[in-house]
Amino acid sequence: AQEAFSCVRTVIAFASEDHEYEKYEDKIDLHYDLNVKQLYAQGFYYMLISTFLINTVVQALLLYVGMVLMQRGQLSSEVLLAFMLYQFKLQNEVMNLFNSYTSLIKSSGAGDKVFELLDREVPEPGTGHANVNTDSGGESNGGNAIDNNHNATSAGSQLDIHIREVDFTYPTRP
């Protein structure tokens, strides 16, 4: 964001406010759509897994097993109640652990993107490079790759570029 704000003068100079606004709007719309999908997935997860499966099914299973053990005389009602209360506390902590894990996965994805941006190699700019000449005469280019007759003279990969009689116009500027 800081880089985008620092380039506002450049955007205005090239009269591309509409284009930059459309790019920004597209990214915001994509972010919004992804957040909506994530909220639907979280809602489905909490409804099905957390509420129904863990709370309802596990509690019903514990009550059933506890009832069977109480009928056999192997378990007292006080122990069953204490076990169910401890199980409820343990269940909350397990859910917190799962939530922490998903946050950790999201953070690692963001960290990967940051390191990808830090490790990228920025290409050399096309116009401020030392090999770009703006002279209008037929000066020699040092024999790197092209001679004045436009024939290849060396196997090198760099070319000297001569820019002559170039005019720039901006459609939104008079």
C-alpha cells in the first residue's frame, strides 16, 4: 500500500487514475469474494463439526456409555457428571487448538508470500539502463551486438538501443 501511495504523482502524470482504480477495485472484489467463501466454510464447519458432531454426538455417546456403566454398577452418577464436565472443558481446548492451527496455516501462507516478494529478482529497467542511448547521430555502439548497418557482429546477448525522434502524447491531456 505504501508503494502504491508513493506513486500517486506518477499515476496522475500518466493520466491513468481510472486504470489504477479498476486494478484496485478488482483486488478488493477478489478479497471480498474469498472472505465470503471462507465465512461460508467456517459456518458450515462450526455448524456440522463443532456444534452437531462434537457437542451433540459426543455428549450423547458419553451419556449412553455412562448409563450402561451405571446400570452394571461400575460407575456412580457423581463420577459420570465430573467426567462429562471435564470432557466439556477438554473439548473447548481442543477446539481452540484447531482454531490456532488454522490461523497458523493462514499466517504461514502470508509469510510465504512475503518471502517470495523479498527473494524475487527485480528486472533491470528498460529506459534508464546504461545501454540505452538517446543520441540522434550515427555514433558507434561499441560493437557489442549490432553495427551501424544493423547486422549482427557478435554473439553477445546485449544490444545497444538507439532511440530517435520519439514523441509521446497522452490521450487525456491536451
